[in-house]
Amino acid sequence: MSSDVSDPDSLLPLPTAVFHILVALADRDRHGYSIMQDIAARTGGKVRLSAGTLYSSIHRMLEQGLVEELRESPDPLSQDERRRYYHLTRWGRRVAMAEARRLTEMLSQARETGLIPKKL
Amino acid sequence: MLPIGFYRTLLWCYPAPFRHEYGAEMIGAFAEQVREARQQGGWQAEASIWISTLFDVLVTAPREHSHVIHQDLRYAIRTLASQPGFAAVAVLSLALGIGANTAIFTLINSVLLSALPVRDPHSLVILTNPASNGVTIGGKSGEREELTSSEFRQLRDLSSVFASLMACQIQPERVPVRVDGSEPAETVVQLVSSEYFSTLGVPALLGRTLSPDDDPAAPNAVISYDYWQRRFGRRADVLGSRIAIRQGVFSIIGVAPASFFGETVGQRPEIWVPLSMQPAVLPGRDWLHENPGDREKVMWLHVFGRLKPGIRIETAQAAANVTFQQGLAVFYGSAERARRQWLKLRPAASGASQIRGQFAEPLTMLLLASGLVLLIACANLGNLLLTRTTARIREMSVRLALGAGRGRLIRQLLTESMVVAFVGGIAGLGAAWILRAGLLRLVSDTIHLPGAPDARVLGFAFALTLVAGLILGLLPALRTMSVNAGAGLKEQGRGVTGSAAWLRTGKFVVVGQMALSLPLLVGAGLLLQTLQNLQHADLGYVKERLFLVRVDVQMAGYEEQRRLAVFQRLLERVRAEPGVQAASYSKSGLFLGSRSSGHVKVEGYTPEGGDGVRSVWDHAGPDYFSTLGIPLLLGREITERDRPSSNKVCVINEAFAKRFFADRNPLGMHVDRYEIVGVARDSRNRSLRDEVEARFYIPAAQATDVPRFITFVVRTVAEPSSVLAAVRQTILSEDRNLPITAASTLTELVNRQMVQDRLLARLSTAFGVVGLFLAAIGLYGVVSYGVARRTNEIGIRKALGAPHSAVMAMILRETGLLLAVGLVSGLALCAAGMRFITSRLYGLAPTDPVALGVAITVLTGVALIAGWLPAYRASRVDPLVALRCE
């Protein structure tokens, strides 16, 4: 797995879906549908991941070590056996930070050139 | 709305491992999404979920597939890189196998399949016979293979069915050409009608092509791209340059595009000049006009037409025949005679070709043989891959035990074999390029074929690579089918060389290889023997120390009444040349391709049709038969005494006597007005294979028309080539302007007859040897593997006192059994393949016991050597070491 690659920049830029998933997992572990709901809620319904994109991204993120699958459900109330929960790894957090930094830099560059106003 | 089950079906678009891993989750998430949408927004929201999900599947499913392929590829390349020896052997074998097949296919493609590089080749038709190869002078009946200039002019105005028509010289001439006053160089010049380029739809690369304005004998010339490059270094100021061709000086008006080689596959004219310039390029005779009733009309043109849109070829043929026969009716003054000749129109997308008929069959046979070799090579590599798979059984078992799907493992193996095949295929294209050049040289140095590989060749190589990859991967994949997680792990205990199943498959493959090698070897033997037989074919005279020189006196401007004298004078001077044992001449000569034939009346023979019979004849000089050494069976030969004023005589050959006189004495009878004075033994002068034709010889001095050219036949005391040069000089010293249109030893001419036979014999031998070698390696591998597996058993036997010889016999018996089964299957294949080869054989049957015997002996010998080596090693096994193996 790539989790031992020390430079998070090697994975940048992240696909939009991957970044959204990382953000969704930042505050707590979630199952797939919960990730979809969180993203939709945070973006006011503008970004709605479909199941294919979600699991295709998770598949790749697992290989890259950005997330890991939890053996047991963190939600003791959940009755659904099918549900698998995903957890953001330390490496995943570093990569998400790096991506956020990259986006911030881009934004500030655009501001400096006057392409966009200082405050949107 | 759609049921959720439909989404489950959609999941089949994803790779199986992905589906197994995430399928249930995806369905769950999707079902929640749909449920939520229903609650919140009704059917519109649900529809929007379905639509976005459908798009999502379309995007993500291919991405997952490519991800898996990418992973497999990386793994395969890593595995192969860790075994560079194996990879090199595999790639090299495939490169050669695919290369040889592709090289032969490129020839088949350019000779048989390719369309001409012209505009819309599929609307072109040819009105003459595309296989015709020269000039016919005189009468003809039946389908017309060539046309005369005036016949073309009559047809040209047939605008109801053709958008345009063009005519071109069938056999371009190799003539001395001077560029801007430089030394003359032999160049291929073709006379074409002014509509030639426009009908074909070939624009000029530089300048312009010929146009109807060039018709009233304008001395303009278009040159080929190659010639432009070679003679003019692709200079742009070539236009307007002057070139001298025989008696004409031409001005270059254009350069043809690089891809354009003319209308005939196998030819490559370098200069095209207008048909109307014939008197300057082919002086001495009017080839452009004929008077009604002319006995000697010259048929020398191919005619191509471009059909008008919507016109069918049958309609065009009917219309062309009406015009053609109207013209003939005027020419002969008889509508009935005119109806005895007709035109047959054929599609001409692939142009004309004299070599197509000649090479179609040999090339197809060679493709078959090289295909067999590739199959044997693939089987060998498959076997090698199988050994590696067997060695990896443990790895596979572990992966299976850890939950990898069997399909995934098989796909991994197939990916590996495909990687090998594709690298081999790409190298094979390079090999094909080199092999093709060698093949062409083997065929002939006068046949030119377009070089660039087209989509069809690339497609062929690709398909071959795919098939090779599948065959390679098949054995290991089948083997994996039978691996089960537990057994693989257990088997490891017996060492790496563990699998009896592999040995069974390996033996099966080796038997197949030997079975395939046998027909290759038998075929090679038969074709080699055919070549031998042809080389020693009885011509009816001795072919050594004999050469021919053809002189065209008409082209040098000699009128008929002066020709006999010049023939006689030249003959005397040739005979006086040192080293010449005997000399004479005839019109057609030997193996030069020319031939005179027509209707004759044979005294006492009543043909069924009434009008006379067709026969071949030749004009012979004095002592023609004794010069060649053809014995006279009856009567006398043609001598100096047969003058124009003396009794008209002729000599017939045996075939003529048998056909027309059966058991009567032909001496004293007449062919036309010539009295038969001799019967000569049959001799060959056109073909080594065909039956000798009925033929008669009249003295050149007594012919109605004195020949326009003659061919000297010269028998020398010793090796002929030095004398040949001297004789050439002698002829030129008589008259510098005498064109020598052919000069070559008979051995060379006869060898030219055997081009395809030599090609077939050499290549099939090469394929036979390679096939045999590969089969031997395969056998060696399998027997060695068997011995390694039985090291232990051999040790026990030896410990119990078995001698070396008993151990060897045991192993060799196994080889013998494999060989026997291989031979029997091989013989069955030979029997099945017999019909492919029968027509190529000469002087022997496809069941020839010598060829069969030699092939079986060679295969047996090589197999025994391949089996003997491991057997010998087994017999030397030290029982103590062997037992320790356990």
C-alpha cells in the first residue's frame, strides 16, 4: 500500500469525490450511505455521489491507505449487518490537509491576480 | 419506477471482484437513496436518481475494468522481468513466428488483395485479361486477352456506360534512356493513352499528367516518383528536362505520386509516354493502325474503364461487345467471324497482374506451413509457461486459499501470455519487414511490389498475436482450473517438480508438435524432390553450354527483303566466334516466352469444326536441330539448302505427328503448303511442366513474312558466359543500332521457370527444420521433466541392481511411445493435407515413399536424440543421491 509513501503531494491533485469523502470522514467514521448523505447535506445538495463513484473511490482509497475498513460497527444501535464503516487514517488526514493547502494556494493566487475579489 | 433488482443487473458491468466486494453495499446505498427520493420529491426525484446512477455506471464500470487490467499488466511485467531468459526466448520465438507469417501475408496482400492506389478503385473494370503478359500478333478467337490500338479507339467513344476508358501497353519495355545527354541507362518505359491518369484518378505530384492535348504525338513524359528521386534527386526543376528514348526526345511534364506504381501489380514503370509516340519508342512497325483484313494485327494493350455511376458490369460488357464486334465485322468483312471474338469485363480494383495466378497457390501453401510453425512454437512456449505455472502452484494455492477468485488467477495468466505475445508481435512486425525483403529477393529481382504495410497487414499481425497469446495462455489457464487450494499446498512437499497433471498435458502437447512437424517435413521433402526433378527434367536436348541472343531487326529499321541476308551474315559471324561449337536461330527461341500459333490445314486430317486446327509453329534457321542436339526420328532437318525459291518444307515434332497422323507416315504430307520432311523428337521450349505442344518448324527463309526478330541459339565448347559477351559484341559490330532484346544462358532461363518451385522448396525446408527443432526442444523438455520426477524411482531400481541399459530402455520406451503416437497422427495430417500440394509436384506423387521415409526417419532420429539425452542422464543417476531426494 502507498501509506508508507511519505510525501502526500505525490497523490495530488485528489479527485473531487475523494476529497469530499475524506472531509465526510474527518469528524467521525461512517458507512457508505452516510457518506453520501453527509456530502449532499454539506454542499446543499449540489454534490450527490452515486453508489458507483462512491465505492469505486473507496476501493482506490483503501488501496492507497487513505481510509480503512472497521471490523466492527462504531454505532452499537445499528442493526444493518451489510453496512461497512470506514475510518480516516492518519495518512489520509495528511493527504487531505495537503489537498486543502493546495486549494487554498490556488484560491489566494487567483485573489492576488485580481481574477476574483478578496471576499466572495 | 424501475425495481431495485434492475440496479443489481447493472452491477454486472463491474469486474467480478469489485462486484463481490461492494455489490451488497452499493445496492443498499442505492435503495436508501431511492427511498429518500420517493419520500421527498416523488417520482421526478426518483427518476433523476435513476438517470444519474445510469451515467455513473457508464463512467465507473470501465474505470474499474481498466484499473484491474492495469494491475494485471504491472504484475505480469514484473513477473516476466524477473525471468529475463524465459521472456527473451518467448519473445524471440514469437517474433520469428509472427514475423514469418506476416511477411508471407504482406506478399499475399500486395499480390492478391490490395486495391490499386487510385481514386475509387472499385468502379474500375478491365476489358482485357488481367493475367495477359505480352503481345499477340495475328488472329485470335474466343475471349480477347489484349486489344489493338484501333479497337481501343472504337471503344473509347462508348460514353453510354463508361465515364472514361484508357489503354496501356501490357508489357512495358526496358529500353536505354538518356537524361540530358548523359550515358544511356536501362529504364522501364510504358506507352499509355492520354486518358491513362485521368481514368485511374491519379493526379500529378508535380507538374501535370498526360491529357488529351498530348494525343497528336506530343513528346511528353510523366516520370515515377522513384525515378524522380533516383535520377533527379527530387529536384523541383525536373519539369522541362529532356530525356531521349530510342528515336524520340521527350520533355518531362510531371511526376506521379510516390504510392502509384501503375496499373499492373508486380510491374513498376519509370516513365509513361503517350501511346501516340509508339513509332519513336518501338520503331520499325506501326502498332497504332491496322488495315482491314491485316493478317498481322498487333494486340498489345490492356484497356481499363471507369463505369458510370449505377451502370452494372454486365450492362457495360454487353455494350462494349456490340461496339467491339461491329469494329471486327468491318475489319474481317464478316459479321460471323466477328462474333467468334468477345470481350469479358472483370472488376479491376486490384489492377492487372501477370504474377497473381503464378503466386496465389505457392504463397497460400507457405502461409499454411508458417502457420503450423507458429502453432508448434506457441505450443512450446505454452509448455514452458505451464512449467512455470506448475512451479507457481503453491503461490496460486495460497492466493486461492486467501480468497482470490479462480477467474482472477486465470485472467492474470492470460495477461502474462498476452504481454509476451504483444511484445513478440511488435518485434514480429519488425522481423516481417526484414523477412519480406529476403522473400522478395528469393522470388525475383524483376517483380516490384508496394512496400508499406497497410491496415490489412497490421490487422493480420494483430489477430495472429491475439491468437498466439490465447494459445500460450490456454495451457496454464487450464492447469489453474484444476488447482485446489489444499492440494497445491500439500503437493509442495514433493519438491518443485510436482505435478503429474502437467506431465500428461505436456506429453499431449509434444505428440501434437511431432504430428504437426511430420507434414511440414514431408512437404519440404516432396518440394525439394520436385525442384530436383525439374532441374533434371528432360528438355529433349542438353541445356548446358547453350545460350540465346535475341535481335530485333525490325526495330533497327531493316525492311523484310533485307532481313534474311542480315540473319545469314550474323549467323556466319557467330559461328566463326572462338569457343562456339555450333549455332543456329529460330524466331521464338527457348524459354523466352514468345510463341507463334494459329490455324493451319493438315493434309489428311479432318478436324471437327471444319476451319482448320490450331498449332504452334516456329521459324528455324539451318541446322537448328543439330545445334540443339534434338534427334530426328524420321527424315531430315532444315538446312542451308531450304532457300526461298526451293520446295517449301517443314519439320514437325513427335506430338504433332501423334496428334494429326496417328499411325500414318507423315513424311511427304503437307501442313498448309509446307511439305513435311522430318519428324523431330519432342523438346521443351516454354514450360517444364505442361505437355509438349504439337508444333512444326518452317525454314525462316521460306516464311510468308520474314521474322521481325530472331533468337540465336549458340552451343559452346566450354562455359558459355564469356562467349556470350563476345557474341554480343560481334552482333553490335555488324550494326551498332541492332537492339539485343534478350541475352542469357539457357540454364538461367530455365531457372527462371522454377522461381516458385525454388521459393516453395527453400521456405518449406526452412519451416520444416524450424518446426522439427521446436518439436525436439518440446520433447526434450517433457522427457527431462518426467525423468526428474522419477529420479527417486530410478534410484530405487538402480539400488535393486537394474543396469544402466535397463534404465535407458525404460526412458527411451516412453519417448518411443510418444513418437509412435505423434507419427501416426502426423500421417493422418499428411493424408488430409495431400490435396494442397499435389498440383505443385513434378515427377512424384504426394505419397512418394522416399519423401515419406526420409521425413519419418529424420523425425524419429531427432526425437530419439532429444529423448536419449535425459535417458542417458537418468541411467547415470547415483542411487544414493537419488534416494536422498526423497
